[in-house]
Amino acid sequence: LRVGELVLDMDARSVSLAGQPRALTSFEFELLAVLMRAAGRVLSREHLLEALKGEEFESFDRSIDVHISKLRAKLEADPKSPRYIKTVRGVGYVCARGDEAP
């Protein structure tokens, strides 16, 4: 999967940004894969949790926010102004499409 300079290799379970490898936890890798597969579409927290854990969670479960924050810290030049994983207030998260990414 590729979004701009962000490349995720499912077979090798590796991630690189601008050719530089990035170390992710297994959960972060899976979260990024779900987001990149749906690039350009907003995914709710509930959708992400269900896709990652295979079961439904309470709508107040905000643990996904922590994982997104950690993922941004590893991938974004400026995590407070993300270019790859953006927040859609009140809805969820969206991964930039390839033509939107830096």
C-alpha cells in the first residue's frame, strides 16, 4: 500500500516513509493498514476498533485516539499538524489519498 511517500508492505510487515524504515508495533501496523486501505474515506473510531479487534466496543472507547497519536508521532514530521492521518472532528479519522499526500 502506498500513500505519497508512505509505503506499507503487508508481506514483509514493514513500513517506510521517504525510503526510511519506521518501527511500528503490531497494532499500529494493522491500524495503519486499515486506514491506508480506505484512503480518502473517513472511518469512525468504532469501525477502526471493530476492524482491528473483530468485536464491537462501546462508543465511548477512546483507546484508538491514543494509538493514532502514537502512530502520528512515528510517521508525521509534525504530529500536531498531520499530513497522512487526519482527524475529522466528531466522526473519526481519514488517511490522505495518494494524490493528497506530500
